[in-house]
Amino acid sequence: MIARSQQIAVTVKHTAVPRTMLALLLLFGCLYAGYTAFYKGYANAWYYQAEFAINAWAKQGKVTSRSEYDSALAAINKAHALDPSYPHYAHINGRILHWGIISGFEGEAKYTTVRSLYLAAVARRPMWPDVWLDLATINNYLNGYNADTQQYLAKAMATGPYINAVIAGSVRILLSNWSELTGQDKQLVFDQFGKSVKQQALLIDILTYATSIDKQKLLCVQLKFNPAYRAVKSTSAYTRYCK
């Protein structure tokens, strides 16, 4: 009888140990999940501050002040530090630094950092066309229309063929390298441009850039003689840039 009681006690003891361990594991799991959620939420709050600033700059076409830039950069740096694995924070970090270079708040040596941030973002999210376009744009500025620029641009067009930013950005990059383009790449300019003709704002954006580098005649010839673009000839955009 005593042996029977001892056996039951030992069984209960052995059963209690795994249950205790399971309870501890569940507790640690809950604590970790709560900790992670807190820091991800905290990072997101800093990110939204940075996003608000960068969206305003895009609308205004400039960064309004150094203090505004410093504040946005500090916010995205905090978000990125809190959640370094999230690729969107790396991308926006790179974009803000890019704005800083354009605005004269950062030296051109920072382009290396911007490129690294873009590469880190696209490594985790290879289907994001805007990151590929940003990579193509910055590499085109630094190294011209080399193999990397062509690869990044091809990725942008493949992952976002009908996104306005990709259409406009690809035409800009290609037109800026017109003298170096192959016949196939020149046709690509016109193919991309053709996607803009039914969108007045996008068409004006592209024609404005083309005019700034004295390449508008290449596009205006398309509008003038391609029967598919007949309706465009009655628009204010055609009158303004092509007559």
C-alpha cells in the first residue's frame, strides 16, 4: 500500500514538472510577443512621422527647412533601429537621405549609404517596383546607364508596369541616356511613353522633363504622327509642348 502511494506521488511529481515547464514557456512566449508588438508599434509611430514629412516634400517638390529634414531623419532612424528587419523602413530611410543630398543637407558621399539601404530593402521585398526604380535612378546618377542600372530598371518595369511613378521614372532614365541606347531601348522609351498619353498629369510630367533636357521633339513626333495618339493633339499638353 505504501509502495503504491509512493508510485502515485512520483507519477504526480513527474507530471507536474513538464506542466510547470510548459507554463513557463507559455509565459516567456507571451512576454516576448508583447515585447515585440510594443517595439513594432513604437517603430511604426516614428515611421508615420517620417512618412508625413516625405509625402509633403513630394507635393512641394522640396524640403522646406533643415530642421524639418533633421526631424524626419531622426524619426526614421528610430523606426529603423527599433525594427531593422522591416524593409520599408530601410527604403524610407534611404529616400529621406536622398532628399537630404538633393537639398544640400548631406554630402554626395551619402549616396553610398542610400544605395545600401535600397539594396537591403529590395533583398527582402523583391516585388516592390518603387525600390527598384529608386535603385535605378540613383545608380544612373552615379554610374550612368550601366548593367546595374539596366537591371534595376528592368525589375521596376516588370514588377510595376502600370504604376505611374515607374512609367515616368523609366522614361526619364532612358531619355537622359538617349545617345547610348540601343534600338531596342529607344523603342522601350516610346512604349513607356505610350502608357502616359491617356493620363494628362502623367503626360505633362514626362513632357516637362523631356523639355528640360531638350528631348521633347522625340516624344512630340510620336504624338503628331502616331494615329493611336490622335486625340492627344487636341489637348493643352500637346499645344504647350509640341507646337
